[in-house]
Amino acid sequence: MCKGLATLPATCLKSAKDIKHKISFLLQKPESQAADQKQTKVNTTAAAAAAKRVPTATEVEKWKESFSHMMSSETGRTVFTSFLKSEFSEENMDFWVACEDYKKISPSKRASRARQIYQQYVEADAPREVNLDAVTREETKQNVENACPSCFSEAQRMIYTLMEKDSYRRFLNSEVLQNLCQHTAAQEKKTCDYAENRQELTGGA
């Protein structure tokens, strides 16, 4: 005789929720999936370009000074996203970037894109649900109906603060950042040594 969900192990309940997320993603409207894939491709291309550029030691030091410095740098966001992936929380950055892109789209596309972002990240049990309180989630739901440029502002601010107060603090002590600091320091030393050698050769000529 069934005794209800309360008797099931927590791991079973988590697995059931994960499966529900995957099913809900597969059941999204084709045009919604296509739009998300297109935007993801654009963001991935930009991220790949940023990843190819090695930051300077000065840039990395700026990222360590404040979260806002890092977020204002595309290369900084790419590095931070790689850290978030190691914590399985990259949806926070993806949501923040989606909100930034949303502010720039034309008014004719705003309503459909607002619904897509809401369904993908905000609504309860969304495929890539971000951590929002019930009040903000409901407020965002109401805002999406009007699809104004600022309809995700509060939710975006909350996720920004979450990353700043939580993930960013761990990032500062992470192996990702430590390795990057060592790499940039080595690159700058190599550049300085090369410049000194050239100066010596030029002076001795």
C-alpha cells in the first residue's frame, strides 16, 4: 500500500525533480527553444572570443578588487562562468546575461523574449531555475505580462547580489583564479625579460 512521498528517500525526490525539469524543457514550444538556442550561440561565440584573449595581471587584480570590475569585463565574466560551472550554478550568469540582452532588443520582440526568459529561468520548476524568493518571482511574473524593459530588473539585481555575496567570495580563493594569477604573472615576467634583453642588445650595438 502506498504511504506517500514522505517515505521516499531524498535522493529519489531529487531525481524525480530533475526528470521533471528535463521533461518540461523538452515540452517547450519549438520557437521558444529555437530562440534560446540562437541566443546561446551568440553568447557562446562572444564568450569564446573573450576566452581567447589572455587578461593582463592588472585586469585580474581589478577583478579581485570588486565584483563590479569583473562583471564589467567580458573576459572577466567568461573566467567567472568557468568557476560557476564547477559549482553547477552557471545558470545565474546565463540569466544575468539574458537580462542584459533583453534590455537591448527591439520592442516588437520584447514580449516573446520576456516569456522565454521567464519560462527558462524564473517560474517554479523552470529547466534552469534561478534562486529567487516567492515575492520576486511573483512580481516578475506580473511584469512579464507587460514586457517592459525593466521587467526583470529586481530578479536580475537579486541574482547579481547572490553571485557577489556567495559565489564571488569562493571564486577569490579558487584554483581557477590562483592559476590565472600565476599565468598572467609568468607572462608579464616573460614580456619584461624580453624587453630588457632587447634594450641591452640595442644599447650594445
